[in-house]
Amino acid sequence: MTEELRVADPPTPAADPQARDLPLDTHLHTDQSFDSQVPIDVYGAMAAERGIAELAITDHIDFDPGWSNYKPDFRAREAIVRAAADRWAPHGVAIRFGLELSYESKREEEIRDHLRHHAYDFVIGSVHISPASPYHARRVAGWVAGRSLAEVVAPSFDETVAAARSGLFDTIGHLDSIKRYLWPHVTPAQLAEQPELYEPMLQALVDSGTGLEVNTSGLRQTPMETYPSAAIVARFRELGGRRLTAGSDAHRPSWFAHGLDEAYRIAAAGGFKELAFRRGPGERVGVAIPDRFLAR
Ligand SMILES: [Zn+2]
Ligand SMILES: [Zn+2]
């Protein structure tokens, strides 16, 4: 009896984590951010090659004089982005001039004044951790010890509520990226068990008409899930949230559009048919989520 030759299953091709054929990535850092060295044309070329139709360049700006992107030259940045937009438009890639602003409630008036006098196409407000933050690697274990989860997240979540209530931003970036700093002292699963901790942030977004970002950088960091998770995106919709954005938060070429398919899937599963965007003063638009995500 001859033994039947078993044909091995063909190797599963490694999933390409960098998305193709999507209309929009709204969170990208270039060499205009201290923590990125990517020339803007690298993203332009990748977008043309991969079929990502529209990009928001959202380099950092900080208002704390001790931080790395303290009030950079607006005109110089805008000139770089607009020139790149002109170069890439003929290749079918639209590039918008955005920013990711580090929100600090104690500097809200200064931030408001800056945004009043500088016309960006699209504005992300994010709560970032400072060197003095309780989530800093040197002190996070001590911060978590003996505190309830509500107490643990309060410094970040309360500040995020204030960012949303300020009404200054098109969207709030990486809502719960403290998952990254809390791990492994607090896991994403533990946070998922107390979704009520997110309600004040989501309600503030809904009340102020501010967008929620699905940020995919968490997929390549220790939490291994988006900021925030699919369940929180769905809850945002339930509460009346209608403005959702999706960004890869790339700081390197290999992160461009990384995990963005997953963000679009999460958006569609949460009941969204379009993503929110702004292309300059007064130009709020909805960008349709491709049919392939909507088909159940
Ligand atoms: Zn950020
Ligand atoms: Zn960012």
C-alpha cells in the first residue's frame, strides 16, 4: 500500500500589515517631528504605490518649552507640506497640512490663541506623557500600586476629557495610549473590564462634536490593540458619536498605513460608514469607508 503523498498546505503568505487601496490616513509624522526622520516624499511615494489616496501630515507641536517640538516655525512647515502636495497631486495622492498638538489644560488659552491664528487643514489634539508623568517608566509601577483602576487612569483620562471639551480639535489622538505605559502592570484586558472609565471621555467627544481617532500604533506596541479598542469605538457610536478618524501614526516608512485595514474594519464594525476629515477652514467632509469593509 502506497502511502498517499500528503501535499502540504501552501505556506500562508505573511499578511501585509501596511494597508493598500484606502482613501485616507490622517496621522503621519515626518522629519519635521523630533521623533521621526522620514522625508515627506517617502510617504508620497508609498501612498502612490500602495493606493492610499489622501494623507494628513500631522507633525508634533508642543507648548511646554521643555518639550522637543516647542512651537516650531509654522510657515516653514506649511511650505514643506504644500510643496509636497503639489509634487504628489499629479500621482493621485492628496497631501493635507495637519498637526498633532500636545494638549495641556494649563496651557489651553495659549493653544487656543495659536489655533486661532494658524490655519491648519486638520488638527489632532493628543494627551502625551511628560517626563514628570506618573506613567513614566521609572514611576509607573509605584503609581499603579494600591490604586484603583479609576485612580490609575485619572491623570490621563481627565486631561483627555478637558481636551475634548475644549472644542479645539478635529479629533483626539490615541485616546488611551496609556495602555502602552501601563503594561504589564495594567493590561488592556483589565481596562476592557471597566468600560465605564471611558464614558466621560466619549461623552465629552459627543457633546463637543469632536472626533475620535482609531490609532493603529497600539497594534505594533505592547497592548497589541488599537487606541482605543473596537469595543470603545462601538460605544462611541452608541452614545451618538459620528466623527471617527483613522491614522497609522507612522514615524517610520515601515509604519506607513500600518494596521490601517484593521482600523477601517473596527470603524465599520462599530457602525460607521464614513470617516470624518477636514481639508481646511470650514471644509469638513465624510470619506466613505470602502465597500469591502462594510460587507458583513
Ligand atoms: Zn501622539
Ligand atoms: Zn503621532
